[in-house]
Amino acid sequence: MESLLATERRKYHHALLENGILTIDNAGIPSNADKSSKLSVAIATGIARTLMAETAEKAVGQTSGAKFELVNMEFLLCTFPKLQNIRPGNWHIVKLGNRNSIRASSFAQYEHLEYLSKLTEADARLAASMGNDYMVAPDVVIYRDAVEDSEINASCIIVDDAIARMAYLRKKNGGLPILHASISAKWTMRSDRAQNSRTEALGLIRNRKGNLPHIVVVTGEPLPSRLASLALGTGDIDCMYHFALYELVAAVQATGAEDSIELLDALIQGKRLKDISDLPLDLAV
């Protein structure tokens, strides 16, 4: 019997194909490849052929990116809530957008950002001094609701009105949801996109009041050197997750490019790059 994660990984790849995110155009260039790099095209082609991408015109960058965010959200919706025995809670998984009313300031650890935003809107000089580095807009978020005292006290009396009056988990203390994870979804990783993910991560790290949520990046970038530009090192993100790591490894090995093979192996062995199927379990930690 096939496991849930294996089934959902296959559906995830099918969704990428069905939504025109992963395609090969009439010139033979996969949609996640950099056409100016022969190595990028070779690796991306190997992945696409393994996943049976059909020839189609490449989607416009913004459209492709938005669709990639949605497919990642749907993958997490089909997997992470099934881990209630490991990570119980009333979970919400949402793709954020410019028009979404949910922002970083909607969560307990970042509610003060709304106050800062209003201050800078009302004072141009203050805005010029502070900038907007504190504003964070993740692609996909996972958050949990605060908990009623009756649930906390289900097995024994753990809290009462005289104690634990500032803990985020207690709904009675304010009730704002708690941000559990920020997922940055980048279909490809040109230098500017890599820096956007790092900026988002640093914003979450520096501006929190309370526990730090999981901060991860999911990508379809084929070039190991570009993956390494964000994945190497520690501190900014928990880990990077590739949409098809097993297929990526096979495609890189098939090129015979020793530097890329060694770099990819270093990322994997150093636990800085994992497969999309690892993500739900890592988020349950």
C-alpha cells in the first residue's frame, strides 16, 4: 500500500504539470530552466522528462509563481493536518496575497507591526528613518488558533485566572492566532528571488515577539549553485525544499558535471536541501 506522502507527492507533481507550471516550450526549454545556461537546461530537462512534462508555452513569471504558491499550499493542506497525533492543534494553511486581509501582524508574535505601520503612515519623517524592513509578507503560512482553558485543563487543572496570564496559547489572553510556519515558494531562483526569501526570513527573525515560526523555502530551481546561494549556511532559513529532489539528483548526475554533483551532495548531506515530501514532517517538529 502506498504511503500518504508518496501519493500526495505524485499528485503534487501532477498539479504542477496540469496547471502549466512545469512545461517544456517549443524550443525544448523547461519552464524552470535558465535558457542562457546549458547546465540549467540540461538538469531541468532531465527532471521534466522524468515527470513527463508536456510541450507548452512558458507561463508569465508572476502567474507561474502564484500558481506554484497555490500548489504548495494544497500539498500542505493534504498532508500536514494528517499529523494531528504528532502535532495536534486547530491548524490553518493559507496562501497570502496582496489582497489578503491576513498579514504577519495578524499573528500573536507580530501584532505590534500593525501599530508600527500606522505610526509610519502618519509620520513621513519617521517612515524615512525606520524604512519598512519590519513589514513581512510570506507566500504561504501555517498558523494555529489559541486554545480555550477548558481544552488546556482537559486532563487536569493546568491554568486558572491567577496564573499564566500572558501565554500566547491561551485564548483568554488575547486570542490572536499563533504563526507556526512561513513558506516562501520560489519556482526559480535568480539572484533577486533568492534575496527576497532571505529578506522575508530576516524580517520574521528580527521583528518577532515570542517564538520564531518555522521559516522554509520551496523551489523548483535546477542549478545547484543557485540553490547553494540560499541554502548554504545557517540562521536565515530552517531548510530549503526542492519540488523534486530525487529527480534533481538523477538529472545532475546524468550531466557528469562534477562540481555540481559535489555541491548538490554537500547540500543534501548537510541537511540544507530536502525533498518536498520531507516538509510536512519537519513542520510537525
